[in-house]
Amino acid sequence: MKLTDDITLRVAKLSGIRLTEPETAAMTRDLGAIVGYFDILNELDTAGVEPRAHILPLVNRWREDVVTPSSDRDELIANAPARRDGYVAAPKTFEGGGSS
Amino acid sequence: MPLYETVVGLEIHVELATASKVFCGCSTAFGGGQNTRACPVCMGLPGALPALNRQAVEYAVRAGLALNCSITKNAVFDRKHYFYPDLPKAFQISQLYLPLCVDGWVEVSGKRIRIREIHMEEDAGKLSHDPWTDVSLVDFNRCGAPLIEIVTQPDIRSAEEAVEAVRKIRAALSMLGVSDCKMQEGSLRVDVNLSVRPMGSDELGTRAEMKNINSLRSIGRAVTAETARQIEQIELGKPIIQQTRRWDDSKGASSAMRSKEDALDYRYFPEPDLAPLSLSDEWIAERRAALPELPEQKRKRYPVEFGLSAYDTDILVSEKALCELFERTAALCGRPKDAANWIMGEVLAALKDRGEPPDQLRLPPEALARIITLQSDGVVNRNGARRALTAVMSGEAEDVDGYVTANQLAMVGDESALAGIVRQVMESDADSVAAYRAGKEKAFGRLMGQAMKALRGKGDPGRLKELLTEALGEG
Ligand SMILES: [Zn+2]
């Protein structure tokens, strides 16, 4: 796949990143090299390899349903850019704009 | 104007009843001061790693089995990316490629509504919008609570079917104990996807998705209103825009929230911090064997085993609390029909008076069974039994016999014997009772004759007649 500036800008937009023109060109070059590496991987014969979703041979790594203490609130939100009354304050969003 | 058909699919988010969140040990209990039930994991702080709650998987599998799904043995979690202040990691852990349960169905008036999948995911935090300033306040207590999302195929064709599908799914899930399924409190949330098309067409029209539907009733209203809106658009020659709409129940109408043009590409990829699941056939079979009797099975059993009507059965099996009360009361007093009648009548009426939902019912089956027994033995009359029930339900009395004694509700001597005879005769000759209630007054003589015979002169025939008349009138 050939990576173009259009694709870079779209990925940047989805990632919430603003790029200048020189940055875009540099990013297209770097990302292009990464995507190019996958083209090389795609040439490998994987006919006998089981598809897998994780790089480690681990499954069912779960814990029991036990409540553990939560963090101290003030400490937990201390690094938030803005706080009010124990809430994290965020730039105003219109109602119901999330997903799921 | 051509005839149109409405085509509906549902997305139902259900909060699972675990004690802790799905990927961390924070409590899922309702309430709590803002951000007091949060930690680095559910806040998405750098370096924090999720650890899957086994109970959440158990609940999700149980839901899948009850809704006739196949369980994906090697299910995987994926990251779904979007930016919103209630989602601190900027991605939600969900399932796209290999959801835990697939290809199920729920039966709605004799027809199967297919369930495409049930996947596991985490809930987001809660935003409050301060109208006076330009900030939104974020509380992460709910963030990371375990959810399943049940996605149906677009098999629903009317408002009634949509309501019925949700009722059936809700009844099954609450019977399983996997969720408290409270729509008002948001532990069961329904999104409705709806399009219309000319009757007979096989193609799907452009759909709108409706959110913020908070009750069974508003599901039906939302389907009806959106169907009308889309037909009107088409008749006016206007295009249907693919968009998300917010239902406003007080207005009985929806308004556009956002259109698909700014819809995001969620850039899904497998969650590298969670290992895949590997569920064996034996593991799944054990869960299947451990399922409780489901509403659909009870629906078939009650009319046959207890002689209940389809209507009574439907009400009882749709609410876990009523269903349990019925089964335990019936077993204790050995009078299933009386148990059903009391619950359908006095108990539901008392709940309605008190403005309480069935799951807040405070009525031990032992108490109801005792009340039924006392009445059928002729110790108390209907009115006394009713008073005892009210006292127990309001918390005024705990011990039925104690209450009956303290308030002198027991009928004395003759009275009690007479009531017993009335009861006995009405039970042994149900045909005459039915005939009398259907207007055949002659049947009264037959019943009175039998009662007199049972009385054998030991009591006041005038009073006996009064009691029989009263009991027949109560139907
Ligand atoms: Zn947490």
C-alpha cells in the first residue's frame, strides 16, 4: 500500500493531532516505511501458522470478582488539567455526543 | 400513498451485576461521592494494566446461553478509539472481531428475532453539564463497569414487537441474575435502529438510531414516532439522513444529535494488554447445565402444572421477584392458584399504591402462604387476610399469626366454621361457581344445598347464605 499525505492527514485527524505541512511530509515518509515493512511481512508464507490474537501464549488471565480499595480521590485527579468539587472539569461537550 | 413497513434492530446495553469493575477492583455500587470509585486502571493512567473479571465473563456467557447464542471459544477484546471526556483512555475496551456470543434469538409472538451478537465492553464515566459555565464535569465512578451489548438483527417490524423483544430479553436476564435490568437507573439501555421501506421490498432503507430511551413504554412510542417521521420525509420527497437522534419522552419526539458525516473510524485493533479467552466445550457445557429455569420454560410450565392463564403467567414470569414469590408461596401453602390470584390482585395493587416496582417487594413467601392458609381454613375472612397482607407489606407486622391475634381478625367459633364450609363447597363444585358467576342464579341453590348438608345443623343458615353470597361475589 502506498501511503499518501491524504492518509496521513486522515489518521492525524482521527488521532486528534494537528500537523503542519513539513510535519505531514515527514510523517508520510516515516509511516510509509512502517507500512512498507508490513508489505515485506506479507510476502512470508504463513500457510502452516495458526492465526493468533496475542503475541504471548497466554489465555484466560482473569481475576476473581473482589472489590479492592479505590484511589484517594484528590491524589487520583491531581494531574487533571482542571478540577471542581472532586470532579474532573473538561471543555464543555454537547449532550450525548459519546459513542457506544 | 404506498404502504410502508418499519424495520427495527435493537442495541441493548446491560450493566452486569458484578461487585467490582470489569478490568479493576473498584466497586460498581451505585452512588458514592464523585470519583471515589476510581483508580489508575479505570482512569486510564499511563502504565496501568487491565485484569479481566472472571465473573463478568461468566455472566456474559450465561446471558448468551439463555438467549440461544453460540459461545465463541476464543473470544478476544479490542480497542475502540474515540475522544470524549467520559472516556479517559481515549479508547473503550470492547469486542469487534470475535465477540463472546453470536447467532442467538429471542422468540416474540411466535417469531424469532435473531440476535447477531452479544459482546463484552466497559462503561464510560458520567458527564454533568453545567448550564452556567463552559465546562462539563466528569465523574468516573461508572467508568469501567462491565457491560454486555446485545445486538439484534433488523427482524422487528412493529412497536409492539420491539417492546416485547426487550421485555423478553429483560425477563431472561433478570431471572439469570446477571443484571438488575433497571431501565430508569440506566442498568439496561436500549438504542433503536429504525428504517422504513415500501411494503414487500427486500432492501433496507437508510436508518436512524435513537438513543435515550428510558422505559419499555417509550420504546414503543419512539418506534411509532420515528416511523411516522420517516414516512413523512419520504412522502415529501426528502431524503432520510443516516443519523443519531435523541428521544425526548416528554415531547414524544426525537431530535437529531449528530449525522453520520462526522462519524468516526474507530480504528479497532486487538487489545494487547488482555490475553484472549479459551473456553473449552466442557466449561461451556457446565454453564449451560447450571442455567436456572428460564421465563420461556416457566411460560410453558405454569398453565400446565398450575392451571394459570396465559395472562397471569406472562406477568409472573416477566418479573423475577413476582416469579420467586409465586413459586415459593405455592410450594409452602400448596395452593398455586390462590398464590397467583393474591399476587396478581392484592400484591400488585399494593405495590401500585405504594409506587414501588416489583423488585422492591418486601413480602416473605412464608407470610403470604400463611395468609392464604388462614383464609382457606376459614380462620380469617377475605377482609382480615387483606389487612394482614397490607400490614406485612408496609413493614408494620412481621408475624402474620401475631398480627391476626393482636388485631382480633380471627373469626370466632361458628363464623370460622361457616367460612370453611363455604370455601370447601366452592372448591368441590367449581362448575356451579362458574355457572353462578356467568349469570345462572339457579346454581346458587345447588351450592347452598351442599353447604347446608355440610353444616348438619351446627350453625346459622342465614349467616351461611350471607357468607356464600359474599364469597361468590368476590370472584
Ligand atoms: Zn478502578
